[in-house]
Amino acid sequence: MMKTKQIEKWLLLEQTGELSERKRRKLNACPEAEAKRAELNALCKAVEPSDAEPSSWATTRIHARLQAERRSVLLPLRVWKPILALAACLTLVVMTLDFRPESSAVSVAAVAVGEVDVWNVQFEEDLVELENLILAISGDPLDIMEM
Amino acid sequence: MKTEDKNHLMEADDAELLAAYRNGDSEALGMLVEKYKKPLFGFIYKFSEGREDADEVFQEVWVRAIKNMNRYRQKNLLSWLFRIAHNLMIDRIRSRKPVVSFDTPASDDGIALGERLAGRALSPADETDGHALGARIHAAAADLPPEQREVFWLRMEGGLSFKEIAKVQKCSINTALARMQYALSKLRNELAEEYGELLEAG
């Protein structure tokens, strides 16, 4: 003999298809079950689904809200875009400077100074040679000073 | 949109429609909303303060559902929507608690919120037309404790199984079943006369 509460519980589960076959057979064998089932079915029938419906523009508004939220997520990206672009440019400049070949301004200047030095040494050597030549010709150092 | 694509969408299941909407097909959202609007809105309406309020909650449920669709793992979208609606309504009740009392007049007409939510008196039209019995059940159900009322309408309006109701309420199936049994028992007492009519009609 099944208890009333148990019958009600199983009837509710039977209605939703959640009652096992074994329990369903046991329920059907219970004489009280039929009256309870009729009562439950009658109640469900009397509870008509609500006629209320959302407004006709509900879908449009849902879509609009989702679009607006998506835009608000993207907005900071738009704000960050120029900053990111600037940062990218700076990075590029720094990297270019680091990897540039040795023909930088500093190295060009160094080469130039080196060439000037070489030229000066050459000039002085020529000058000394010229002095010696004149000395050899004149034989008097004073004459040369006067020259 | 091409007719072939439209037909394909109509046959698509919920997960496919959600994916289609994510890929920019706004019509897919319309189809989903249309598919579930009756049970979902009907349920929300029973726990709201009028049509506009229900409309707002309805929209919010869909917005949250779409935003969190990555978390959608259940087979039943409707059950998931009810779960979101349940959480949303709990949040709303919590946020309103300090400022709204059941005794304070909720609107200009001076009717208290408690009366508005619970005592949905029958209009003369309800009394005379064929919907009287259904309307009495609605009015009696409004007096049930919130958890029982929710189980009752999730089952009756939403058509959810007890396994799904248990998921929505985050309780065991046995608890959900017990709440439904209490609800039915109270309705039976409340509507003793009408129950006789019901059995005769049934």
C-alpha cells in the first residue's frame, strides 16, 4: 500500500516523464492513483498558460542593448589606438637606431679626424724636407730665417 | 537573407541559433526570442510589478543570456533562461528590500505592493467568463510562499521537468517535488469548492 504523499510525488514525476518504468507499474497498480491523477490533470488543464506577451519591439531592444554594450567594450580600444600607434612608432625608431650600421655621425667624424691627421703629418714631413733642402743649398741658417 | 538560409535557421537548434547570432545574424536572435517568449514572459510576469516591469526583466534575461553564452552548456535553453530569470529576480528583490516594504504604497493609487503582488482580485469579467477558474487558481497561487510559487509556475507555465526546476532553484529534486506538493496542497485547501468543479469538469 502506497502512502498518499508518495503517490502524489510519483504522479508529478510521471507527468514530466521522470518516473522509471518500474515505479510507473507500481503506481498504476495502486487504486488511489487514478483519482489523484485525474485531479492533477484537471488542475493542469484549468491553469491556462498566460496570454501575456513581451512588447513587440522587445527583440529590437535586446539587439540594440547588446550592440550598445559591444560598442562600449570596443570604445576604449578606439581611444587607445593612437597611443598604441605612437608607442609602436617609438619602438620602431629605437630599434632602427640600435641596429643601424656603423656609418653613424660619430663614426663619420672619427674617420674625418683621422684623415686630417694623416694629411697634417704628410704636410709637416714635406715642410721639413723642404727646409732641409733650402739649408743644404744656402749653407747659412740665418739666411733662411730671413727668407 | 536568402530563403534557404532562413529555412535552415528555422530548423536549427538553439545552440546553432546562438552561434548564428554571434556571427552577426540578428534574425537568429529574433527566432530564439519568438520561440521562448510565451513561457518565459508568462513566468516573469507572475513575479513582476506589471507588464512594463516584466518587459524590462525579459529583455535583461536575454541580454545576460547572450552575453554569457560561453557558459551555456545545458541542452535546454529555456531551462537556462529560467535560471537567469530566477537569479535576476532574486537580485532585484535583494536590491529593493531596504527601500520597499510590503505595506508601503507602491504607486500613486495607494495600493500596497503586498496587495498588488499577492491579492490579485478577480475582475467582474474574470468572474463571469470561462476563465474564472483559471483566474482563481492564479489568485490563490499568488499567496503561496515564493519558493513554492516559483516551482508551481516553472512547472505549469514553463513546463520544466523537476530535474530542471531543481537546477533553477539550486536544490535537490526531492526539495523541488516537496515544494510542488506543498503548493498543490495549499491550493487544494484554498480552492476547496473549485476543486469539486475541477473534478467534475475533468
